[in-house]
Amino acid sequence: MDRTVNDIRVSIETTIPDAEIEGFHLLYETAFAPLRTVAVARQVLHPAEFREELADPRIQKHVARTAQGKPVGLTTLTRHLETVPWISPEYFAMRFPQHAERNAIYYAGFTLVDPSARQGAAFHVMIESVVRILAVERAAVGWDICAYNNSRFSFADALRTAVGEQANVEIAVEDSQTYYAARFIEGGAD
């Protein structure tokens, strides 16, 4: 189901053609590379992982393109939680048993928007595309946002607002993990 808003068209694709993956990877690197040095948990997929995700038909790709066909955004969404190595599918099944029975639990892997399009409609149109699917299925969906993106860019608030404008939804923090570091300074260990 394609949708066009302000010259941005979003399509839901099951796979990205090999010829386009490198272009998407460049877009991904532009959006995510800065997280390598500001987040403890690895936020950036390795090139092979990225390629595998874009080729996996179990993962929906909500692709935003300009009127000229240039990709400017990408959101991944899957109900096949085993494709997301950093989460526990068992947690979601236990937390949302009725949704699990209906196979209506999803995970949003990542959302990225080309820096040149960040002030435009791409983010909102992709989120709208995802929300339409989730609302129709009365689904449960999980996602994660690193602390840096929350504190620096208020991503959680922006997403809560974007989703709340489109559907009647309850959003709650499900879990958090705090990372620690120790630096030994006595006895010449530094």
C-alpha cells in the first residue's frame, strides 16, 4: 500500500534489490555512524547484517522516496521477532499473551531519515505507514532508543507524539539497561 504526502512516497517492500542495498547502506551509515562513539551498546549493524536485514522477506521495509525515486528514509518492522538478535521473543510472548496467540507482536528495528530530509514529511509518513498496520491488527510493538538519542533529540517524545496523533495507543517503558565502567587509578593501574 503506497502513500504519498508532500512529494514523499512510502512503499512497503519485503526485500530491497541488491542493486539498491549499497545506496541504503550509505544512507544508514550517514544516519547511524555517529552512535558508534556515544552509545555503549552497539547501535550500528555491520554491513553483512544490514544486507541480510534488507534481503530478509520476513522484515517489512517502509521506504520513503522523493518524487524522483530517491530513497530518503527507511523503517523496518517485523512480526518475526527471531530476526531481531538483541531482543527476547519470549519476553514479548509472556508480556502480551493474547497478541502472541494472534501472531500480532511486532518489533520496529530502526528508522532512519536522510539528513537532507529530516525537516520534511519522510519520518511522519513512514511512521503513519507502520501505525496503519499495527492499528488494524490491534498489535503490540516494541522498539528501542538509545539514551543518547532520547536525551539529545527527544526521540521517544517525538515518536509518542507521531504515533498518538494517528491511533489510540498506550506507550510504556518496558525495560532499561544501565552500563557501567570502572577506571582503576591506584597502584599504577592507570
